[in-house]
Amino acid sequence: MGVLIGRDLLSMADLTTDELHGLLNLAAELKAGNIHLKCQKILGLVFYKASTRTRVSFSAAMYRLGGQVLDLNPSVTQVSRGEPLIDTARVLSRYLDIVAIRTFDQRDLETFASYSDIPVINALTDLEHPCQVLADLQTIREAFNTLAGVTLTYVGDGSNNMAHSLLLGGALAGMNVRIAAPKDYQPLDEIVQKAKALGGDRSEIIITTDPIAAVKGSQVVYTDVWASMGQENTAESRIPVFQPYQVN
């Protein structure tokens, strides 16, 4: 796991299969109480989007590991006055040991990381949500004692961050991943092709508009909101489109 020290996690595709399993093994050991750390590091949270679970889980984890957390609300920092991301990244690198960013545009996250001298973690963008998928993969592995060969079907908005990260993470883990979504809400082809490349012959990737056929034979069925943060103005118009894509 030492190979991950000092590295960013901006996308599930930043990991290799061995690194993914190494992270999950470490998480299992920490959860079991077999490892006790006093990391004495400072984590900065820079959240441009609302958050309950992600904010609390990052904070609680850092405190339990012996570190500290600074909640850097962009609305009360120089960012709110138009300070460029480049300058913010350089300044925070002087004071913090790691930073987790929750924002809209993946490109902003990548720009920040490119000018940061400390590791940057994706705590959610419109494109991906890798930390949530790491937690989900750990839960699935606990249930089945393996990830390889497990079939997961995601039903709903296939164009959102969860669908994208599930495709990439599932492929890395050797899972079969199916996405059932309306025609106009399917995953980006760039993500689908990347997932197929990551999984190779260990993983089957299926993108379909038929949720009933997709869930047949699945061990895990997954869904998410129909309108993600920032899409509230389209929520009502999405209801008839996603009515056939309910998990109930």
C-alpha cells in the first residue's frame, strides 16, 4: 500500500486492481480494530456542494485515525472573492497534509490537483464519486466474500457520477456491471470504454434501456436519485422518464 502514499484519488481509474484490493483490505483491518494509527495529519475539506454523509464520514475517519480536520467552506474563504484555484491549491499545500474536494466540474478538481503539492481526494464531482464506490465495494465484498464474478446492476440515471464510478470500480474488481437507464441518460461512452479496458475479459459491461432484463441474475441491485445536485430545476420533468426505473 506504500505505493499510494502521496498520490491523488480523482477517479476510480487512478487505481490498479491490486491497489483497489489493498485499500479494501486495509479498510477491513481498520474496521475490525486490528490497526491503530496516530497519523497526526491535517485534512482540509473544501466542499462546494452540500453534504451530510460524505462530510461526516471524512471527518469522523480522520479523527479516529488520530488526525485533525479543517472545514474550509468556500463561501468564507478567498475563493468566494474570485481567488483562482491555482492560488488556493498552492496556499493550502503549505498548511495541510491532504485535501478532499467536493465540487461540480471534474476539470476544476483536476486543475486543483495539478497545482497542489499534497494529495487531493475526490469527495464527489458531477463525473465521479470514487470514495462512495470504495465503501460500496467493501460492503459487497463483506456480503459475498469476493467481488470477482459478482453481477451488479445499476438502475436509474446512468449518466451520473455513481453510475460512472461503479462502472470503473466494478470493472477493476472483476465484477459484471450492468447499467439500465433511459436512452438519453446513459453513461458517457468514454467511461464505458475505459471500464471495458480496465476489466478486460474478467468483467462484462452491459448498457441497456431494459431494467427488467438487466436485473435478472444480478446479486446486487443499485439505484440513486433521479436528479443530482445542481439538477433540481429538471427534477419534475425527469419523473415520467424514470418511472420505469424504480427499485421497489
